[in-house]
Amino acid sequence: MATVTTGLGDDGAILRHAAETHDGLVLVALGAGHLSPPVLRELRRANERVPVLITCRPDRSSMLFSTYGFEGAERDLRASGAICVPFLSPAAARVALLCALGGGLDRAAMSGVLAPFDAQ
């Protein structure tokens, strides 16, 4: 299990490595759910291999839905197949993913169980 925090100028190398070496990931996005285009590409690849939970850097945050249209905006994160949990801190998202993996949940079950931690 890895927690990866992105930042401006991130090329996605850390996310790529984490997806290749761990059984699940928590990705901490910028602002209200934004990534650089290279990190978005790695997110899509990572989600094909392992379950990925996405939270946001600001405390008690919410992830937007379609406010911005640039590549890597919140609509792209939501369309990536990753599970959005912006109401959880990175540490809480990690515990939630550990519990879900330990409980043998598949991605569909994880999405259902973790849905209350995202805006509707």
C-alpha cells in the first residue's frame, strides 16, 4: 500500500513506480481534484493494475465535478475509474483501503462502501 502526493511539475514517475510495486494506492490530488497530464496518464495505468483511492490535499475537502475543462481536471479524475474519497484525509483513505483490501472487497464493492466519502 502506498500513498502518493502529487505536486506541480510532477511527471508521474513516483505514481508509476508505486503502482508497479504495491497492491493498492492512495493518490493525493491538488486543490479540488486536479492532476498534471502526465500524472493523469499514470493514474489511468495504475487503476488498471491496482485499486486507487483519490483524495485531495486540503483538509475536509471536496472534489469538484466539472468546473474546469483542462486535461487533468476533476472530471478526468472521476472518469479514470479510481475511487474518489475527498472527504477522507490521506491517512484515513489509506486505512479505508487497507480495510477494503483486507476484507477481500473487489473494486465495485469498494466503490459502494466508500461512496459516502464523496460528494453526490
